[in-house]
Amino acid sequence: MDQRNPRLERTRHQLRASGTKDETQNPLRSGIHTRGYLPHVKHEGACYFVTSRLADSLPKEVLLDFEREKAERLRQLQHFKSCGETINDSEEEIARDFGRKVECYLDRGVGACHLRRAEIADLVANAMRHFHESRYLLHEWVVMPNHAHAIVWPDAQLFAEQHFEIVEAIHLAPREENPEHGRRTILAAGIL
């Protein structure tokens, strides 16, 4: 049974509000799906801006503060709308501000910044380039001290087969030997 996912509903609302049709001809190539926690929006032929970050680059408390602030602004917006009052805010502006806050925080270089080490940064860069022209076209990319960005165009056939994962290579490669703990440490935290 499909459980109600508020993030998925909000994404569907944003797509409807922007004029993007919710119903598509081929749901395997375009549309919205979820794995239970974050909605995934895919659109055939679209380019994607992907951020993958190190686990310690954005502490959970900081992210929760940003999310609380975003939720409060959205609550205020809905309250003013329901009262028929105008407010100089919109869902798009709130979402944009949230993204900017996260990006600004990442750019501060918080955490151990393992990607500052050339050999680790090279692992991530090589991982991003690994599937260039086979799973996606890698247009631009950058590796920062605690996160990486990529602009990619996915391969249409992989989209249709639902085998497409933009950062699969990034998640497979950035690991380092950690002699202090006698095990391998996964550096990447995932997509924001």
C-alpha cells in the first residue's frame, strides 16, 4: 500500500503550479517516483545538477535548523494565503533560499574536507568521468573540499529501463583506507 508522502505531494503541487503536466506519456522516462523518503523527479531530455557531499559537511542539526526555518516560512505563507492577505514570499523563493543556505554552508568547508586531498579528489573526479558517454553526458563538474557538483544529461535508454542513477559511480568510488579503525570509510553522503 502506498503511504502518503508530504514531500512527494509538495513536488507534485510545484510541478502543477509551474505548468508541468503530472500525467506523462511514458512514466518510465518522465514523472515522479519515490523510494519512501525523497521524491525523484525525472524528465526525459532534461539536464540535472547533482550535489554529492561528505557525511560531515552538513551536520544534521544545521540541516534540521534550515528545514525548520523553511517549514515555518511555508506555514506562514499558507496562513497569509488562507486569510486572503498578501506576503512577499512564495514557495519557489522559500525553496530557493533553502538551497542557497545549504550551498553556502557547504562552501564554508565544514568537516574533515577529505576531498582537499588530491588522491581522494581524483577518486571522485574519475568516478564522475567513468560513466561519461555510457550512462550520461557529463557537461561540467567540480570537486570542492567537502562536496562535488556535476551537470549531467542521462542516457535516454537507461531512463527507459530505470537503471539510471546519476551518482552511482560517485558512491562506489570515494572510499579510503582508514588505518586507525582498520576498515574502509565511505566518504560520500549522497545527493542533496
